[in-house]
Amino acid sequence: MKIKNCLEPVRVIETVNSVETIIRNIADDADQEDAFYVCCLDDIVEKFKIWKEQLPRVQPHYAVKCNDDLTILETLASLGASFDCASKGEIAKVLSIGVSVKNIIFANPAKLASHVKFAKSVGLATMTFDNESELHKIQHLYSNARLVQYI
């Protein structure tokens, strides 16, 4: 197995081995002390292409809370995905890779006021609400936000 960039957080593995074999080889490495995970970016790309072929009018929004790894986010952004962010930190992370606020929805059933203010400061207008108090909070803090109601 040939591994490139062994000291980097992302290792590119050029091999025909199974994912299970790759995991075993990394875990058995005497120098491997930290937790790790293996992600097949080609699988993400292939599934995104299938989505766009089968549902061309439906824009997928990736929930950043599922896995906020920058390599995954950058891959999805390069494919044209939009993002579902639940916090100021997630919004900032997605913006840091060059995603437009037009491709982000702020989706959290109980947004902190400081996070709504942050969304407003960066021009992120699309957000969700699912109860009356959240609606009033957003109206007070960001009156021209574009709202989507959870039902």
C-alpha cells in the first residue's frame, strides 16, 4: 500500500485494497496513536452525481453537524452542494472555504441570539424556525431574514 502525505491530516492512499485492509494497516502501524477515520471521497462524488442526475431540481444541503471535516466540506462545495449550518462556528467554517451565504441555510430550532446576529453580519438571510418564540426572536434580531418553517 502506498500512502502519500503521511504527516498531513489527510492521507491520499493509492491502492486497490479494500477499505477494511486500509483501516487494518493504519491501525496496526506502531506510530499510529491518534484516532482516525477513513473516508472514500470518490464515493461522496459518485453519490452526489447520482443525486443530481435523479433529482436535478432538488438542491442538496449537507448538514455540517454530521461531519465538519474540511476535506469533505471542500469536496461537496466543489460539486455545488449547499450547506445546512446549525451554529455560528459551522457558518464560519463553511464561509472560510469560500461558500456563498446564498448556499447556506441556518437551521437550528433554538438559535442563540449571538448566532443570529452573526448570520446577519455576514449576510446569511435564510434560516429556519419551528415555533412562535423563535419567530419573534428572529423578527427582533434580523427583521429581513428569509424564513423557512419546519413542520
